[in-house]
Amino acid sequence: MARFQYNNVLFETDSLCLAKMVNGTEEVWPKLLPVMDKIPQALLQIPHAEVRFFSRGGNKVANRIAKESITFVSNVPKLYSLVPKWLKFQVESDRMLYGEQVG
């Protein structure tokens, strides 16, 4: 994200434990230590970055993106700067249900 020069980034996860571990309010599981050690360093490269819990049911857009990404052959992470046609309906649906809470 830093290479895109974004100044404000909100990372949402449907894992409450993960959000707490990243934010330092819960002990990191030993198995995740190698990955978790890199996250704070990466977040420091973004002027305003936040990791927040958001329930899967409350963010159907993120859930749909995750499902779509799994179906692709490549493991390359996807970054959508424009909303794909297949996702526009879900974005509007989430917005109507949850208003500005939707990330």
C-alpha cells in the first residue's frame, strides 16, 4: 500500500483475534509470530493506517472479494481501484444496510 502513496488506509478483518493481535491488545499466537512481526513495520510506512474488526456479515463486499480471489488461478493479491461490475450491486446493498460504516 505504501508504494501507492496512500495516506489513510483502513484495513478491515473479520477476525477479532487478528485485529487485537495487530493492535497489541492480545498476545500473538506463536505460530503467527513470523508474519505478525512484519505487520507493524509495514503499517509504519503509511501515515495513517488502522486495523479494525468488522464482522463478515456486515461487510459482504469484502467477503465477495475474498471468494472471488480464491477462484483465480494466481495467488497474486488483488487491489481494486475501480469497483468491478460484478461487485457494484453488493457495494450498494451494503451501503443501504450499513450506511457509512461500510469500509
